Amino acid sequence: MSTRRIAHLDMDAFYASVELLRRPDLKGLPIAIGGRGDPHSRAVVTTATYEARQFGVRSGISLYKARELCKDVIFLPVDFDEYRRYSRLFKNAVLECCPVMEDRGIDEVYLDLEGLQGTSFDIASGLKNAVFQATGLSCSIGVAPNKLLAKICSDLNKPNGITVLLPEEIETRIWPLPAKRINGIGPKANETLAAFGIETIGQLAQVPPHLLAKKFGRSYGIWLHEAAHGRDDRPVETESESVSISRETTLDVNLHLKTQADQVQIILDDLAQSLARDLQRKQLLTKQVGIKVKYDDFKSVTRDLTLREATAQADTLTSAGLLCLARVPNEKKIRLIGIKAGQLVAREDQPLGNQTLF
């Protein structure tokens, strides 16, 4: 196991916390941030305070659903200009303490602590204090031998917590956690694992890699095995530019593109919703949407479509994906489907309006 010290710093309920700085009278109340704050719109929750999360209010659900889950929830509109300002403030404060930083979006960063003096806990405490002094906001930090484990650890003691993991503690502290705690195991994969009686990371670690490869495909299956054992050699990249972002899923049951088109479209829409959230979280827009399907004979095809305007709207991504899907041979069953956002641009460069495909 690596002796590196990698930290993942995650701001606590970032958008909601920024709003509470302006509305301290709302502190301690269930709040959902999304759209223009209108529960009768089609907007979804971008984030929620921890008080709202206790009722099941979480990012991605509709504002209407949030009101059903918590009748006292308070809705506030998103203010990305203000969130970006606080994002710059906290990242500048972090860089003063740790110069090796990988920007992972508006509210999280990875840090390489190599060369810094002090214990991991003391360094993390200093980072938290610096962030608070610069913004008045709290964050949670996980320190571990690699990025995968640091990401898990930053979520273990939220909000306003520090978790330090040593290599020899993986079996005792990580293996008892639910498998879905691993970043990269989505709802579908988690459901498939649960169907086989695999609910914890430790149980996943005991599955031979060839069996995981048989069920999930070679690449993802091997990654699942490595991740369950806490192995990850990715470096902290101080300069990186996203070329594309994608979401894909291996189907539990192969579906025929022609006779089971409705089911395929539902899955594609679900992937598009997730992709839209990824784009919005990273403050990116896309000018090109593509789809990928893998047939039951393991042959793959891709199709893409260039949009008239850049977008991060789920409905537009779904519509573009369906147009691409219509250009794919549909005589066979598929075992995998994915959607990709390419030609990415920063949201600051192009305002988010009512996008059209053509």
C-alpha cells in the first residue's frame, strides 16, 4: 500500500451554507436549493441542508418531491455567481497552505500533502481553519494513502469533520462500509451487487476478480476488485482540462433496441439526468452529445450530435441522445448504454439559457 498522504477536502452543503451566510435566520432549518426556488417548477434540488437531508431531501429529486418529503422545507433559488465567488475564496486559501491541489469542481479539491510538515490531522486542521477564516464556511477532510480512500473518508465525519486513514486500517474501517460508498459504484451497480448478497466493501473485496469481470465487464470488474482493496495510483493533477464527461451503465438484462425501445429510453434519460448533474456541479456546458451502445455480441457503436448552443439541461441531453440512438442499428439486443458530453466549455463563458438542439 502506498505511503502517500492524499487529502480530499469537501465543502459542507456548499450552496446551502453560502445562502445561510446571507440568511443566518434560517440556520438550523430544512432548506433546499434549486432552480428559481419555485416548488411548482420542473427544477430539481441542487443541494440541501443537513436538516432537510434527514427527511430524504437530496440533490437530483424534484422540488415538488422535496415538499412531499418535508412539508416545512424552505426553497431558495440558486445563485451560481455567489457560489463561484466563494469557491475561489476557499481554493485560494487552500493553495496558501498546500500548493499541490487538483480542482474537482466548485466545492471539492484533492491535495497532495507530501513535503508538508506536521501530522495529517494537524495539516487538515490548518486547512479547515484557513477555509473558515477566508469564507466563514466549514468543510470536511479525509486524509488517506490515495484519492479513492480520501474521497470515502471525507464523507465519514460530516459536517465539519476530519478523518485520517492509515494503510493498515482499511480492513477494519473501510471494509464494513456499504459498497456504494466507493465513488464509481452507482445505483445500478449497487443493486446488482446487492442481488448477489454483496452489500459491504469487505464482501466485494472477497469476490474473485474474474467473477466481477464476467458480470460487469473486464475493465469495470477489475476496477471494482482493486477499489474494494483500496488500491488507486492516480496522481493529484494540478493542471487538468476535461475533454468529455460520460455516464454509462451495464444492463442487468440485455434489451432489444427495437422491441424494448421504451425501456432503453428510460435508462438513457436516467443517465442524461446524472450527466446533467455532473455538468452543473463542475460548472460546465456541452456543445456535443454522444451515445454508446454495446451489443450482446460485445461489439460497440457510437453516434454523436453537435448542438446549436451549449447546454447543461437534462431534457436537452436526453433529446440529443435519443436522436443519436435513432441512428444506431437496432436489430440486436444491447448490454450497455452510455451518454457523453463533449466540446465542454465553462459556464462562465456561455450563459445557461433555454437551449435548443438546432
